Amino acid sequence: MGYWKSKVLPKIKKVFEKNTSKKAAAAEATKSFDDSKEEYNKVFEEKKTELQTKVVEIYEASPTEIKSLVKERKEGGLKKNTTEVHKFLEELVKIDFPGSKAASEASSKFGPTLASSSVFFVFEKVSTFVVTEEKEEKGETKTEETSSTVVQEREIVVEEEKKEDEKAQVIETSGEKKVEEQPAEAAAKEEEKSTEAAEKEEAAKA
């Protein structure tokens, strides 16, 4: 019992106090970051065009886990991908992305989970570029598909028109043949009549 009180308990107490003070410091850093959000938003809007290409390049070079976190911001993902989150934030710091430096410092000092508010603020801003980019790509794909469909439909219509023309030609040709055949039949009948009349005359003379 004496060993527990003198050795083990003080260590547990020290760890607990350390965690408590760490959480308090993280909360203070988060509050400071929140107070600066308005300024970060203002700078973000001013540098939006300048940042877009750089941000998309960094995002595309990032692992799938980071891409998922940017789109769907979940605290569990921060804890699982601490190293990747740090690297991503560091890349954003290099291009002077608004809020990235403070978020990176808080994440390095307290861990991404305790600094989640700051980290997710930056991720949310990054997602505005990414979502726009993906929507444009989908829009282009749909346009290509629509164009392809229109071309196919036109080809079908042209084929049907050709078939209709061919049918009309066949009918027209058949009509000409019938017209040609009718006078021939009439001439044959006239000849038969003339022959019959001649035979009757000869019979009467006889």
C-alpha cells in the first residue's frame, strides 16, 4: 500500500494533470483561432483565385484518407491519420493558406483531435476548391455524353431517311414496270382479237 501511494499514485496524478492542462491549452488555442476566423475568411476571399491551382495540386497529391477528410470532416479520421494531417497542413502553410499556420501549430502541439476546430476550418476552405473542380469535371463528362448521344441519334435518323428513300425508289421503279407492262398486254389482246375476227371471216366465206 505504501508503494502504491508513494510511487504509482503520483505518476497517475501527474499524467492526469498533464492531460488536463493540455486540453485547457488546446481550448485556449482554439478560442484564439476562432477569434481570428473573420480575418482568415477575408484573406481567403482576397486570395481565392491565386490559391485555387496550388490548393488543387496539393489536394491531388494527397493520400485518399486526406481527400476523404477534406470532403467529410470526421474527428475519428483525424486521430487515425495524424501524420498525414500534419503533412497536408504543412503543405498549405508553404503556400500561405489562410489559417493553415495556426492550425498546423495547434495540431503539432496538441494533436489534430484536440485542434479539430482549427484543422476542420482549413479543410472546409480547401473543400470549396475541390468540390467546384469535381463538379466542373462531371459537367464536362455529361456534356460529352450528351454530344455523343445527339450524334448517335442523328446517325440513326440519317440511316432511317436513307432506308425510306430506297423504299420510295423501289416503289417508283415497280410502278414504271407496271406502266410499261400494261400497253404490252393491251397490244397482245388487240392482236388476239384481230386473229379471231380474221378466222371468223374466213369461216363465213367458206
